[in-house]
Amino acid sequence: RDRALVELLYGAGLRVSEALGLQKASVDLDERIVRVLGKGGKERIVPLGRPAADAVRRYLALGRPHLDRRHRPDLFLNARGGALTRAGAFLILRRLAERAGLEPERVHPHLLRHSFATHLLEGGADLRSVQEMLGHADLATTERYTHVSDRRRREAYFAAHPHARR
């Protein structure tokens, strides 16, 4: 469950509330997509990378059956078989961060969402596609993620272009 949750936050750029609101039927592992109900009740379809799809597949096959005593439709369940809460998700993330040798208080779900967007932009994805995947109504909201990408682009320019050398 823990790996599947983190993969959906980072690998699909979901908000923690969106990930916790998912039902089993929201995830199509064959097509590697997830149907997300975002802010304002708007539905969007987000592609899943192979690591995310594999983590969710493992969770559904090996972990979730042991938790689902009440046959709940929720994708993520807590140890008692109820729906996983925000507090539970934050606890999972902090525990994983600590295990990875990171400062747990500095790792939060939105950091994973930010990394998702930044990595897409640095990899060449266009701003409109990233906007759609994040579920932003306004392009200006998505543009906040470009500052890191711009900095990397400048560094590459100064390191590689002959006219940039001093």
C-alpha cells in the first residue's frame, strides 16, 4: 500500500485527497490510466508509469486483500480495513522518508506532486499537457513549476554554448 500510494502521488502527480478518494474501479492497470475526481468534481484521466502500475498491481494482489474485510470500494485502506485518511497518508510518507534517510518533516505529498510536474517539464513535456495531468484550471498555476526547469536550461546553456563562455 505504501509504495502504491507514493507512486500515485509522484508517478501520476495526484493530490493526496485525490489519491485517497480513488476507488478500485478508478484504476485501469491494463491501459495504465487512473480516473481522478479533482477539485470541483472535475474528472480527468492521468497516465500511470510502469512503476506506479506495478506497485498498485502488487498492492491489489498481495496487500489489499488482507485489509479488506468489509469489501470496501476505496483503493487505499488502513490497517483496520477502513478508508485511509490524510493523517494516515502523511504518516506513511514520513515513515518512508525516514527509512530513506531523508528529513521526514521536509517530505510531504505536495513535494511529490511538484517533482512530478518538474520532471515532466524538464523531460520536454509541454505546459498544457502538464496542466491537464495536474488538473489545473488556470495555466498560470502550472507555470509556477517552470522556474526550476528554466534554471536548468540556463545552466545547460552556460555550460555548453560557446558564446556563453566567459
